[in-house]
Amino acid sequence: MNVILGQPLEKWIQKNPLLNDLMLHKEVVWMNPHKGRADISLKDKQIDYADIIDASARLERFKPLIAHMFPETADQDGLIESELTEIKNMKAWLSSHFNKDLGPLFLKRDSDLPIAGSVKARGGIYEILKFAETLGIENGLLNASDNYEILGSAKAKSLFETYEVIVGSTGNLGMSIGIISAKLGFEVTVHMSADAKEWKKQWLRSNGVTVVEHASDYSLAVGKGREQAAQNPNAHFVDDENSLDLFLGYSVAALRLEQQLKDLGLMYSEKTPLVVHIPCGVGGAPGGIAFGLKHVFKDAVRIYFVEPTHSPSMLIGLMTGKHDDLSVQDFGIDNLTEADGLACGRPSKLAGRMVENIIDGAYTIDDSKLFVFMQALYKKESIFIEPSAAAGFLGTLVVPSIPEDSVQIVWATGGLLVPDEERKLYLNR
């Protein structure tokens, strides 16, 4: 008999019938029965709106340094932000092929975020910048009123070279941590799981990052990184499963999105809500974004996570209320997916508990549809994104009870740095 956390499998299925379909790798939609109103669900968390504002202000202080180190951000004065693009042709294609009337449809293009080319540029770069700021202040190199370009000086680099940054990653987080850390002068080690793409490993190595490969999945890579960091008092471990700094870096996206919606004159309300679809791996990035969205838009936003049918770890954690106590492997689900950034068998301890009464639901997508949506977006809009970044398009078709004239946003999470040869393989799939 298969016993999980002291209970037989039959009991788990009896309490959570959706597990039957999840174990068969079927696409499902789960509506969150624990979701509450914003004024209640946002209380008693470890962080609040003031922390989001503080994170945003910190990123403002770093703009001169970012603009200096990364010329590709100069046109935004060092702001790391992505466009919100209306995709009318993609909407028409979805409506035609799936016989579904849709309201305004937008793509949040974190796939094109400068420096790291993925949503991980938000949280990952923010955490390392905060770490550098802390070291600079503690060592007398920096005051909060200074021009932060000073942290790019030779003196600052000589300080940072005595510290090591370590992270476990399936790919995109390692890339964001790797490039900003190496640029500042830190020694950097990225522990990568077996499902990480080879080109991402090579890209990191070419940027001066040490890559340690593991034959197992994401959770082992994170664990090995944590072990290494524990042996070095001058090591900073970026904990994708538990980091509040990562989480806050992602949450700032909501403040930026609010301004973009205003600039476009887009309206939303509780009756005609903003509907946001976010791909989910371990949960840190979507969790942080969701946390920010709920603070900014309150009950005028509905938020849905999407995961591969072979890696529905966050959905299982939320549905059972057990979060990181369970893995997909506990239920015989193999965690093998083409969506490498979403291949996480166990959800974040932090993110799951932060969003358990905030998000509206979650759904799963078969890998084959990732390529269908990715290719359609490229053909109809000339926009390339990674397959995993296209997962949210399914939600526009399967999530029930979305008002027809609601603005829907599909959050594209990666793609800018994918090499041309890899792009061709994806597009010819």
C-alpha cells in the first residue's frame, strides 16, 4: 500500500479527487476554495505593501549602476522592466481555433527583460543588488544617499571578490544570479539540475560562472547549493524556496504594471477584473508577482498559476494544504517536462503559504500545447518566447467564468537569450 505522510493513497484521493486526473497526467483546472477578499487574505503575512514600496525604492537607487554596467538598460535609465503588449492577432487566432470569445488580450513580456531575458531578472537581480548594498554599507563604501554607481568601482569589486554567491536552478534563476553576481565581482556557483538546458550551462560558463551539474532534479540542486554555502561564512545562498528578498523583487512588477495599464487607459473593476495567467515552477516568481498584484489591484484582479501536467507541485501543495511537505513523486508523477523552468517536483515553502488564500486557481497544460501556443505567437505576432512561457495561453480558454470584456494578461517568463539554433528547433517542433 502506498502511504504518503502517514495516510494511504486512497485517503488522499478521497479528500482530493482531482489527484486521479493529475496522476494520469491529464489537464485539469482547480479553483481555489480558500481564496478570500484582499483585506482579509493579505493580513498577517511576513511582509506587506510597505516592503514592496521599499524594494521598488531600492531598485530606483540602483538605476545609475545598472545603466552603467548594462548599456542595454540605458534607454530606461537603468530600470529593468518589460513591455505590456496587446496581441490582437494572437487573440483572433485563439478565438478562431478554439471557438472562444475573448476580451482584450495582452502579453507581459518578461521574456524580454534586459540582462537575463526572463522573469528571474526581477527577483534574482534584486536579491544580489540588496546583498551588495548591505556589504557596501557595512564596509563603509556606501551611504544610502550616495550615487550607487560607486558599487561598480574597483574598490567595491575587491570587496565583493571575497564573497561567494551560490544558487540552485533549473536555468533562468541561475542565469540572472550568475550574470549580475559575476559583473559585480562575486565568485558565483550555480548548481543545475539534469533538466537544465545545455545552452544555459554554456552561457553561464562563458560569463565566468562555475556550473555544477547534478543528475537529479531541481530539489537536489538546491540542496547541494545550500550545503556548499553552509561551509563558507562568506557565502550568500540564494534560496529560491524560501527567500523573502527574491519574493519582494518579483512583487515590484505589480507597481510597474499598474502604471502601464494607466498609460494604456485600460479599465478594470471587481465586476470586470484584470485576469492574469502566470507559469509556475517552484513558485517564487509567480508567488511574488501574485502577492504584489493583490496588494495593488485588491479584488479587481484574478490570478491563476499554470504548471506542466508532469510537474503540478504547486497545485498539489495548495489543493492539499500540505505545500512543500509533498512532492509530485509522492503520487507517482515523474516531474519530466519540456518546460525546464517549470520542472519543480516540490513547491516553495514560502510562496505556497503566501498565496494560498490569494490566487484564484491553477491549471495544468500538456507539453505539446506549449509548442502550439509558442509557434502561434511567433507566426501571428512575430514574438518569440520559450515554450514554458507560453503556458498561460491555455488559461484564456479553460478558466471558467471570466467576464467577456475582462482584460487578460499572459505573463511570458523567458526567451530573450535562447540561441538561434534552439529557437529553430522549438519553432519547427
